[in-house]
Amino acid sequence: MLRVALCQINSVVGDINANTNRILAALAAAEEAGCHAAVFPELAITGYPPEDLVLKRRFVQDSRKAMDNIAAQSSSCTAVVGFVDSADGCHNAAGIASGGQLLGIYHKRELPNYGVFDERRYFRPGLGAPDPHLIAGVAVGVSICEDAWVSEGPMAQMATAGAEVIFNLNASPYHVGKLDQRLDVLRMRAAETGCAIVYANLVGGQDELVFDGASLVMAADGRVIAQAAPFQENLLVAELEVADRPELPPPPSISQEINSVHPGLGELDEQYEALVLATRDYVHKNGFTDVGVGVSGGIDSSLVAAIATDALGADHVHGVLMPSRYSSDHSVADAEALCRNLDIDYRIIPVEPGHQAFLDMLAPSFHGLNSDLAEENVQSRIRGTLLMALSNKFGWLILTTGNKSESAVGYSTLYGDTAGAYAVIKDLWKLQVYAFARYRNERAGCDLIPENVLSKPPSAELRPDQRDDQSLPPYDVLDPLLEAYVEGDLTPADLCGQGYAPELVHRITGLVDRAEYKRRQNPPGVRITAKAFGRDRRLPITNRYRGGD
């Protein structure tokens, strides 16, 4: 029986000392639990992804020193820890340490260079399949993340070399459907190798990415025999039967549960926890305690305020209502009701004095011209200025409230409602925003987000009686088209072939293409789909390809 601790920790990129202390604390807990090995996530010492930090020679040296420090403090429990190694070029590495010594180093062989990954920019691939390491008499192969996603790759070669169990260190970011995808891949590797797999994954938010953890142990027959709760730090202790081996000395009995399997989350629960964790970590890891949200009485800002409250606590969320001459009475009332329901601090700052002042200043330049988008957007930019002034004065981090549908078609005001530090719902289509708002109310057992917010037509309220559907198709038409174009990479010709009206296709895809310059200037926000704006979807701003025009 091999007892293993899967140390699902929340590393902070670049905070090598704090990450090392977290690793040592978890290693001590694993030792106390009588574990033969403690397995940590990929690049646990540096945090993931370190990006261009690895181009700094001292950063890589500090990473190796930290690994040596952990090795020096290791005891009978073997520590398997992810770090950046500088031997023969820069490597994504795993150190294997026990009894005060660094016993070996494995260099990741398969370097992903797709989607959000660009590891070939930074690392050299490892060469050859090392012999397994003996841990409590069991032959253990050590691999890292992408090594598990390649058929007949490093894991298969480790099994051929005699490995009975394979440890896999991961920094695998979350997106919808990722947990099931991982299980499918791990079952293929277990069948291919005939080995049990210990899969330790990072947890926590890092800029646009959020890591769900969900570390697990899979038996050679594909059964999940232990799994950690997702979206939280966890030390999961598991015991593996190793076939055809003399029994190891029995580990000491402990009160901690062995081989627990978390039941998992529903789809909306899973995604909502990702949004909450990413928001909390972005705020806290960047040194902030409080956030400000421009609360309009609309669905987007209402959901953002709810997520922020769940992430940080009501005492750390501040709503700012900024009504204009075009704001309806019900919008102000809905925004106030939301703030009271969430029990968050809020203030009302009318924008009319500033709005009129700007119109007066611009009057000579605009003389003789009809009022249009220029005047409308002044209001939004005043709101952005007010939010940033409050941020400067009180140290709040400002959360923006735009969704993926609006960002796709450029239905936002640059330097206005895009002003802020973190875009909580930037990867949610508008219809998803409604779904999550209803979900949050169901979870609360009441109309936490007022029913009127859910039922009224969405509007930017920048002109009299304005509604979104005056500028855009209804969202139940718009969102599927956008999803096919943005996430599905279809061309206008492809979309027309699927039955969409050509006039609609060319109008909407044209809006998407022309808004690329706006998206480049928007704040980062959590990614929960397989193709988010930013790290995933990277198109040129200057671009005349229209795909079938």
C-alpha cells in the first residue's frame, strides 16, 4: 500500500519565498499523515504561468535555490515539486527529494504551444525517459502535465521502463468541460500504461486563468479512487494498492479521511465557483482588499456585484450609482435594492453636472451638428473618470461589467464602461449572464438580484428610451451567431451556409472585426471557455480578411 498526499496548493506567480513556505507546510502535513510521497503541482515554486519572468536569470536561479532548500528540509516523505530548472537551458522541471537530498530532476518533455500555452517560447523539452524512482519500494514515474496528453509518449515509455505508478504534476487551467476532458485523457493513459496515475493540479486564479485543482488518483483500471474538492486548497491523502508486491510497512493510522472522492459540482456551480475564485485571487494577489463597481440597475453590473460580494465579502464591495438625465427611476431603484440585498456600501453620484459641463465645452466644436454617439459616450466616460477617482482616493480596485457579447461587437465605450482593472464577466455571453443571475437567486432562495433587473429590456440608457435591441439583434439570435464566429472560428461564408441571413452575418461579423482595437485595450478578465478574448483569440487589428465577402 503506497500512501500519497496530493498537495493542491494556490501558488502566487513570482512569490518564490511564500510558495516555498506553503510547500514546506504541506510537506510537513503529509509527513505527519504518514505519507510515503507528497506530490505538488507543476511549477509550484514559481507559480504558473511565469511567462517572461523565466527570461530573468536570477529568477531561474532563485527557483533552483528554493528547490534545493525544500530538498534539504525533506525527510522520510518524498517530495515531488514543480520548479524552473536552468540545467542545459531552461526547463519546466520536477524535483524529487527525500532524506535531505535532491534525488533527481525530471524535465517536462511535451511542451504545449496552443491556446493559452506558449511554453516553447520559454522552455527546452526534456530528452529521454528516465528510470523510475523507488519510493517506499514502488517504482514511480514522474511526468508533467502535457506529458499525459500524448499517446505513446513519456508515460508509455515510463511504464515500459518499469514504472508501476505515475505521478503527474499539473497546472491545468479550467474551462467549461475541462474536468471531463481530463478524465478521458487520464483513462487512456491508464489503459495504455497499466499504471495508476496520481494527478496533482494547481488551484487559484492568475490573471485571466483560473485553475480548478480537482486533483485525483486513478487506478490502472480507470476508476477514480480519490479526488479533491475543486476551486479550493486541499491536501488529499490517498492509498494505492500496488499489484504483485510484498506489503509495505503499514503507515500510521491518522484521523484524516483516506481516498475521499469529492462528488463534483453541477455545471453552473462549477463555472460560478471559477468566477468567484478568479476574482478573489486577482484582487488579493495584487494587494487589494476592496473593489468598486459601477452599479446601473442592469443585469451585468448586478451579477458582477454579486460575484464580488461572494468573493470578497460584503464589507469589501462598494457600489457606485451614477445616474444621468436619461436614467430611469426604476434603474436607480433597482440598483439601490441590489446593494441593500447584498448588504454592500453604496453611494449615488449623479453625472449631470459633469455631463452638462462637457457639452458646454464641446458646443463650439459641435456647433451645427446633430447630437449622436459622441454626446452619448461622454456620459460613459464621465462615469469611468468618477470610478477611477474613487479608486485613487480609497484604494479600490475597479471591476468592469462588460460581457462577451458586448465586447465581441464593440457595444461599449472605450475609456468609459471599459475603464477598470478586472473584467469579471468578460467571458460570459449575455444569455449566460441572465442564467447566472437566476442561478444566484436560486442559490440564495430569494430575489437577491431584483426580478425587475431580470425582466426589463437591457439598455445602456445613454439616450431617451434606448434599448440594446435598437442597435443589435435579440440576444437569443446574436449570441449563437457570435459563438460560432468567435469560438467556432467560422467565416461569414460558413455562417451563411448554416442558414443565417447574409445581411445579418456581414453586419455582425463586421462589428466583431472592427472592435478588435477596443478589445486590445480592455482589462483582463477570467477565462471560463476554451476560447476567450485575449489569451486564446488573437487576431490582427489591421485585417481585411472577411472570409467569403
